[in-house]
Amino acid sequence: MTWGKIDDQLAFHPKALEAGNEALGMWVRSMSYSCQMLTGGFISNEIVLAMGGPKIAGKLVQARLWEIVEGGYQFHDWGQYQPCAETEKAKREETRRARSEAGKLGANARWNSKDTPEPMANAMANAMANGMANAWQNDAPEPEPEPIKNIIQESDERKTALKANWEPSEAGIEFAKSRAPSLVIADEIQRFKDYNAANGRRMVDWEATWRTWVMNVIRFRPEVTNQPPPPKKQFGIEPEDV
């Protein structure tokens, strides 16, 4: 069993919000598949089709969680955060060999021992084999203590206040236009700047903060997407459940 890693900041990370829940479901399933098959973060087009299709995969690419490569997709920065395929293959081979040796020792004890009762020999063999199996199953990465104070300090040092002349990039403006056609971009930029200035907010990446702002606008102001707002609940029951 190979374990993948998910950052505890993923839930509300701008990339996760941009990709959406459906695409993140594909992302997590694909991580599990890659860890199982030791593909090093490569997800073939065939696997993508089995997990939801290229349209959903495109959301992961747009959110910069995946990259398009020949024959499929590649997890962004897999080698930096996820288990090395070669190391895991070596661990699996070592475990297979250890289990094989334990089985041979158990068989030898059962068939050749004259003094040891058979039930005890069986118990010894089973204990050795189970020990090897459990060593494989319980190889989840141990939590690594980190200097939390240093992490917070480094993060704070990278944060900056929003400059008075800040404007989103062309990509940031296109991001807003494509998702919220009725949004008055100039007014929304000013609202964004006023809010962050008034609250004295400091951020590491203001471009990502803008994208998150747009996603929240879509969530709480559905009129900007040219879509009718969702129907209200009646008597505590969703209309589609009636």
C-alpha cells in the first residue's frame, strides 16, 4: 500500500476553488491510482475517460493542478510532494521477498520439526508472515514535526499589502469575464481593492486572491453568471426532492 499526500490547506486553496468539487474528486482518485500503479503522477487518457472525461480534466489543467503531456496528464510537482515510484517498487520487492522467506521458514518448521508440536510451529510461521504483512500495511508516513513558528514567519514575510495601482492581469480579467458575463469588471476591481484596503489585508498572491474573490462572487451573487438563482427551499425541502 502506497500513501499519497494532500496538503491540509487544499480545502479552500484558490486552485481547489477554481477546479471545483467534481474535478477535485478526479484529482484524488487519480492520485490513489498513481500511487497504486506507481506511475509517478502520470494519468493516461484512458484512465481519465474512466474517471470522468477530458472536460473535467481540463478544469484541473486550468487550475494548474495538472499539466497536459503526451498520452495524458501529469500531476503538477508530483516528485516534490508524492512518493517516488522507484523507491516504492524497491519497498514492495523487499516486502515480497521477506514474505517469501517467512513462508519458507514456516513450511520448514511444520514439516521438519520433531520436537515442536505442530500447532506451535504453525503459530510461529503465521506470526512471522503476519508481521511482514503488517509492516507493509502500516507503512503510512509518520507525521513529521515542523517548526510551525518558522513556517508562519516565512509566510508572513512573503505577504504584501495591495498596492493602490494594482490591477488583475489580462488572464485574471478573462477569468472573471468567462465565469461571470454580467459582472462589471471595473466596478468589481474597485470593490475588491476597497475591501482589502479597508481590512488591511496582506496576501502572498494577489492574483490568486482575485480569482478566489470572483469565485465567491459567483457563489453568492448568481445574477452575474446570467443564470437564474437557485429555487428557494419550501418547508425545508429542496424543490428537486419534492
